[in-house]
Amino acid sequence: MLKKIGYILIICMLILVLWPSSITAPQILNVFKLTEEPDVIVRGTTGSALTLDISFGDAALEKWIAELQAPYPLLLVDTAWAMRFTDSAELIRKKNIPVALLGKEGAAYEEDSALFNKQLEEFTILFGKKPLWFRTSDEVFPKLLQDTLWKHEINALGSTLRWNGGKLPPHKKGEILAAVLERKGTATLDDIDRLLGSREFQSVEDVLFATDVKTKKIPE
């Protein structure tokens, strides 16, 4: 009887030790469909996330990307820029920097229904994966575009605040900051570095995951 109990205890201990290691952990940050219907995510409820819209930049930007250290901001990349500066795009891919798709103005997608699919294909070729996030350059998301993003399982990402350099913005809990590097913009790489050093940033997923996500309604 004692031998039986001993064998049972040994078997139980082996199960407790070996069973957890055989279980495949779930993918924790599966963040598509944070909302119940197509919508634009603009804020979480905790921490700060920095996103950087890139539609302009040359050798200086490539050097900045090469020197960028984790934790990385989310880079939203215009594919027209990335196709001109393929070395920078490849550097983003090799360093595994979070990257998403930056589009044109929202109205462009009402005028050309094929534009998004074209940009999505270009992005996938450049970075070897489909983006989880998409933002228009003016953060205007027509209803038809929102529906298209939903169909492709891509989140529409706005921002709590768009920053173009100058005075550093005050911290707001759950903020998603958008810094903008564009041809006619005023923000510089030095400005971006200054913003990066102003507070501790988290990934967009960490700011949004398991929180009450803030959205904004777009008129139909």
C-alpha cells in the first residue's frame, strides 16, 4: 500500500514538473479588434507610447535609425519613402523595430479605392509582413477606409496628440504621441531625441493591451 502511494506521488510530481513545459504559451499581444466595430484608436489608459510618422528623410535619418536603441518607438512608414530609401527600410527590418504603414491624406482613399491595397502590397514586400497598424497622414479615416482596414485585420491608429517639435508636450496618462518627419514639417531628429529622453515610453500594445481603449467616431 505504501509503495502504491509512493508511486502515485512520484507520478503526480512528474506531471506537475513536465506538463507546463509541454504547453505552448498563447500569443499575449494579439491586438486586432480592440474595438467591437471599425473605429480609430487614439489613446489607452496607462503609460505613454511614441509613434513616428516617416515620409521624409535621407542619410541622416538612416544614421539615426542605426543608432536607435530599444525600447523603440513605433515607426509609421510611407511606402513611397521606403522604396526610395531601401537601405533604411532594410535596417528597420533587421533591427526588428516595430513598423506600421503610413498612408496619404484620408480623402485620397475616397478618390482611389485601389490605393490602400497598393500600399499594403508594397509594405508587405518591403518588410516581409502585413502591418498591424495603419495611419493616414492627416489622421482622417473615411468610413470606407475603416471598413477596408477591418477586412484586412489592421487597426486604424490615430493619436492623442500630434507633435511637430518645439515645447515638449505635457504627459497624459495613456497617451499615444505622434511625432512627424515630413518634407515641410518643423520637427527634426534632434527634437525626436529630446522627446524620447523626456519620459519613459512603452509600446503601443503595452499602452493599449487589457485596458479601456479610447477611440474617436468618424462621421459617415
